[in-house]
Amino acid sequence: MALHTLSSGQQQARARWNTNERCAAFDRKKSPYLTQQAQDFLAQQAFCVIAGPGPHQELWGLLVPGGPGFVQTPNRSTCLLQIARQLAPTRLVGGLRQASQDGLDTQLSFCFICHPTRERLCVQGSASLYTGDMPDLHALPPHAEPLRIQVQVREAFFHCAKYIKTRVAGLTCPADLFSEQARYPQHLPGASTTSLSENIRAFIEKQLLCFLCTRNHDGQCAVNHRGGAPGFLVALPPDESEPDGMLLLPDYAGNGAFEAIGNILETEEAALVIPDYGAQVALCVSGSARVVEVETLPEDLARRCKGAERVVALSVRWVEVQYGDWSATLSYERARAQSIWSAGRCSQTSTRSQCCLLSSSRTQTL
């Protein structure tokens, strides 16, 4: 991928932090279609995070639990993705519906992740709700007809697993740390709100990973994994300067591609998808965003972002709570993790295994 095809924000970020040479190899891995390796990987995945516009073109993210076969690749330029009908009320699906009614395609980005091996595949392209026939998939809930999304692939690429250090209980570390967590935290709102309440802030600061959703001036979205120890996400209460609250996301050293940071420099917007797998709930927090230097933060906040090279400051505008039954998906992921551990395939360097390999965005250490 030549430098002149990068967005202006990516070019600006790479020049600012001097990473052009370091990320050249990553750029060359990008493909305008799904390689056989990518198709094999997709066939085994059970989770997906999607970034795209809502009904009013605001940026949103959505976590989609599924199972092996919930995404299909009839050819190397097309993905067919099935999602449960229970996700129909979400803002991102609302944006797809609105675009379909207007006869338009929507620019979306998909991040598929194998948590036990930390491998990730990103697929970007134009998407629409799909009305044609699709083969019956055993992973779908029997009680609800699924929604179907058809994606025309624009770009697909693997991220480097070495930048992910986050341990996800039950998925990347033993399941006994995972099984006793309560589902459906009662202190969260039922669906949507517009600000960071005390309960929402408490939920966020317990989490150890999130997915950063961004887009550039052309509307092309991106999803990037981020992680750290509980508390790495700093949730600040509403005040006079930030009437709906603010989230601080430390940005640590990575591959230097600056896809997400470049997009924020361009459009000044972002959304965070923050899952709690044990509780089977995820938050999407969306709003305006900017990139700030750590040394410009107040001393107490700078200490909480120790080790970061910069910080994404998200001024909250909307919060969407996504509930669901992820039991089948999590059972599959835990069984796959156990199989990988038993075979000695899950290591810091990650090998090309039955899960297939990918590469990925920068992430943060635990």
C-alpha cells in the first residue's frame, strides 16, 4: 500500500511520530480482497465488532456474538454476516436500515478476533442489509430469524498479535476466573442514555479491553483493539466543560500505522465498544474525540495514563447498552481456548494454528 493512498490523517500522524519506515511492512499486508487465509480464519470466528454510522450519520460500534459459520465468504470479494434479531434496535443496525430505505450502501469496518491467540482480521467495505437466501447456519438462535449483512470487500488485513497483552478471563486465561461473574448488571440503564452516570463509570473502569471505532473524511470506518489492566479506561464525570462526561483512552506503542489516531485527527470523532464477557453486556460510547499529549493532562490524570505515548480524549454524546445471550458463543470460545492451551498453541509470539493467523492494530499492555 503506497503512502499516497493513506488518508491525510494517517500521513499527518506518521510524520508527527516518525513511523513511516516502521509500518511499511504492515501496509504491504493489506489486500483488496479476502485471501484464502482470511477466508479460513473467518470460518472459525465467533465474535465480531462492527463500526459504522447510525441513523443520523453519527459514528457507532456494535459487538456481534455468533458462532462458527455466522460469517460466510461466497467469493473473495464478498462477506455475508448473520446477526441475531435482538440486535435490530441498535443504532448501527438502524443506520443500515435507513441506508437501505434510501437505496444506499454503508461504509462499515469489521474486526474479527480469536481471543485465545490474540489474532485479528479487519475487513472494510460497503455493506447493505441482505434479502437473498443464505444457507442455514447451526450457530444461530432457533427462535429468531437473523438479520443479514452483505459486504463488498474494499480492504482486508491481519494485525500483529504481539501488541495484545490483555488477558480475557475464560478466553485467554483459565475459565474458573470467569464463571462466577453475574450476568446483566442491574445498575446499567436498559438501553441508551446520553451521559456517563456514576454506575456507567464504575462499570467502565472495571473493564480491561475495548474496541476503538473511527472513520476518515471519506466515511471509511476502522476498528482497533485496545486493552490494559482494569482502570486503564479513565471515566470522568460530567462537569461544566464536559456536560456528559469524558473518557480517556491511553494510546501505547504499537505498529505505527496510526489508522485510528489518523482518523481522529481528520474527523474528530470516535466510539468505544466496551464488552464485559462475563456479564454478557457491552457499552458503546460515542462522541467527539481529540488526541492529546500526556504531559498536557492534569498531574492526577497523567499518572493514570502512565506509559502512554498519547491519549484519546472522548467527549461523550451518546451511550448505548447492548444486552444479549452470548452463552453459546462463549462456550465455543472457551472450548476452543482449552483446545489451544492443551495443544500448546497459545503463546506470547502466537503460531499459525487451527485458528489461522492475523495481524492487528496496536493494543495496550496488561
